[in-house]
Amino acid sequence: MNVLELTAAIALGSLAAGFLGALTGLGGGIVIVPLLVLLFGVDIHYAIGASLVSVIATSSGAATAYVREGYSNVRAAMFLEIATTGGALTGAAVAPHVSASGLAIVFGLVLLWSAYQAHRPTASDLGVVVGTSDRWASALRLDSTYPTSSGEQRYHVQHVGGGFALMYAAGILSGLLGIGSGAVKVLAMDQAMKLPFKVSTTTSNFMIGVTAAATAGIYLHRGYIDPGLAMPVTLGVLAGSIAGARVLTTAHPRRLRALFIATIVVLAAEMLWNGLTGRL
């Protein structure tokens, strides 16, 4: 295909990635990297660079709507960004020293772990609301509410220290893999900190742009961000994320979780196969 057709194909794929990223809190990057590497044959380091730019677009497109509608926990997001930004800078420093196959294997293993953790129902899925928050959540005033069909539902944040540590790990993966690490962010808030799943996904979307921005400058300095590749990816993801944000508010949490798991299992299998067979 010629350059125009290739650009259009990448933009359409990015549109779907952004839509899925906004719905699940994963960020479009977790789909963009395998899409560019496996389908279009892009070098994984350049795919990561384009993905980081698209992650910023996803966050910008979806986060505004989520904050306005009262889903995102902004106080928790800003506190946890301290950990993710530090981790992102660490991951970006390590990434150039890891081979393409090694990055693909790490990517696949992270996704499989995420799928395993995500299949377990949480208290919010079962309709159980934790009655008290821990002392750090109280001190930082992280407890909040989110809209439901029956009105505002209050929730209490748990295990802030454990969530903070997981967010540092999420930042490392973001800098290393260029995925925004939405999968780990969602699971840290959903499983460890006991935030409702919709709050976890929307807060993740708010956070991933900041994490990606901390890393993108390093990739730009190293020449891994190609404007010709990043442009259609960013525009496609931005349009998809805006559409996904409109759908999420009426979607059922269990269906979102099922979509989350199915997507990352397929991507994990593809990345592991290509990494282990040396096809990258």
C-alpha cells in the first residue's frame, strides 16, 4: 500500500484502540503497540514512541468528560501521579538497553498477570461498599462519591501505601513499554485500593496522560518519535477516546471487565508468541 493508504489504515486502527482504551481505562497505547508492531511491522521502539503520544491524546480526550460527570477521583489521581511519574522516568532510562523481543515478552507477561487479577470480582462488583477508609486515605481526603442509576454512591479508599507502590511499578512499565500502564493502574485502584471499577477506569484515564508526558520527552530526545507515524495514531486515538468516554457512563461494570480481560489476553498471546519466536 502507498503512504496515504498506510496512514489511513493506521488512523482507523488507532480509532478502535482509543475507543477501547477509553472504555476500559487501559489507554489506547496497550492496543497501539501490538497493532503497529504485529500488523504494520513498525520497530517496537518507534511504536512505543507513537504510543506515548497517543496515550496523552487518550487522556486529554476522555479525562475531561469523566471529571465533569463526577467519575474520576482527582485527589487520588494527583497523589498517585507522584509514584507513576518517578516510575516512568526509571522505565524510560532502562528501555533502550532491552531488546525488542525482550520488551515483547515483558509486555505479554504483564498483560497475562493483569487478566488473571482482573477476573476476580471485587466488593464493588458484588454491591458491597467498604465502610471505612484507612488512615492515609482519611488524612489525604481521598474518599469520594460517583454517580449511579440510584444516585450518588459513596466509597472509601483502602490500602493507600500498597496502591502507591503498585503505581510506581505501573510507571516503570509505562516508560518501558509505552502503554500508559492503564492495566496496572486500574488493577491497583480496583483490587488494592477498593475503588469501584468505573472510578478506577476513569481515574486511570486521567492519570495516564501525565505519566506518558513524563516519558515522551525522553523518547523524543532519543529520536524514537516519528511525526509521520505519531500524527495518524494520535488523531485516531483522540477521536476514539472521545467516543468511548460517551459510551462508558451507560455501560455495565461487569461487561467492561469482560471486555478488559478478553482484550489483554489476546494481545498477551500475540506479543509473547512473537517475542519468544524472535519475530520482532
